[in-house]
Amino acid sequence: MKITSANFLTSSPDLERCPESELQEFAFIGRSNVGKSSLINLLAGRKDLAKVSSTPGATRLINFFVMNQGWMLVDLPGYGYAKVKKDSRQQFQRAVSDYLAQREQLSCVFVLVDSRLTPQAIDLDFCDWLAVGGIPFVLIFTKTDKSKAGKVKANVEKFLEALSERVEGEPRYFMSSTKTGKGRGEILDFVDQVLKA
């Protein structure tokens, strides 16, 4: 898939105020500081579509971007937010869980996992929650250029092994690097396949 247009549509604080649309939606979520905004910009072929912040947890609304005028990329607030008041954090989490569980236009969730780390309980718990809810998801292991290939491979294998103890079947996964562009083509081709299915 070639991206010919990528435009910000709107931000919504909760499910009720999400835009009315018939376009299929692909949501991106991950732990704070996993590189979500950078990945979204890579996929869009733009440096400034999603705001990249040095402060983890900067995304606090559900952000909608229209891609190729044919599908919606949805940037969700990360889990494990930093420096956010507890009541605000609960509000974000409720908005995200409502969106994921109830949004009819949602086709797939991309769960971003930091490839530099050994399996984190917060990532495994979130994937488990999606699986229990019957919400389709795939994994994207980010920052693969930041560690040696052997370490990345070991961390990915450990994560998939830990996840297999909670979830039936191995989810599809992609490896990505915003520095080298790795994974961009494969992720966009996957979106294309889902749209055509």
C-alpha cells in the first residue's frame, strides 16, 4: 500500500464523542515511551502527523487520522502513563477500554512492544485483556535498531512464549524501526489485506 494522503481529523476524549464514520479503523497503542508517535509518522510518510514528545504519556485523547481517504488510523493514549494524576489516568483508561470494546468500525489493534525489553507484565496483561474480549490484535516490536539482533530475537521469543501461556494461538507480529524504516511496508500491506478482506 502506498500512502498518498494522511490528515488529522479530530481528537476525542471518550467513545461518545468519536467521529461518525464508515471507514475501517486501525488503532495503535502501547506502553508509554514505546515509540508510537514515531511509528505513526513513519507509516504516514510524514514527520509531523503525530506529535513526538520526550515526555511519556503525551497522548491523552483518542486521535483520528484519515489515510488515503479510505481508512482511519487511530492513535490511542498509552497504558502506563507517566506524570498523570490518578483520576485523569482512570478517565483515559475508561475511554480507551470503551473504544476498544465497543467501537464498531475497529478492525484491528496494533499493540506496540519495546523489543529492547524482556516481557513486561503490563504488555502481557493488555494482550490478555484484548484476547478475552475477542478484540483482534497484532504485535509490533519497536526500536529493533536499538539493540543487537540476537537480543531482539531473544526478547521477542520470550514475549511470545509468555503470551502463549495466556492466549491461544500465536498472534501475527511485525518488527519495526523508525530509524531504518523496517516494518513499514509489511504493516501497510497487512492493513491493505484487511481492507480488501
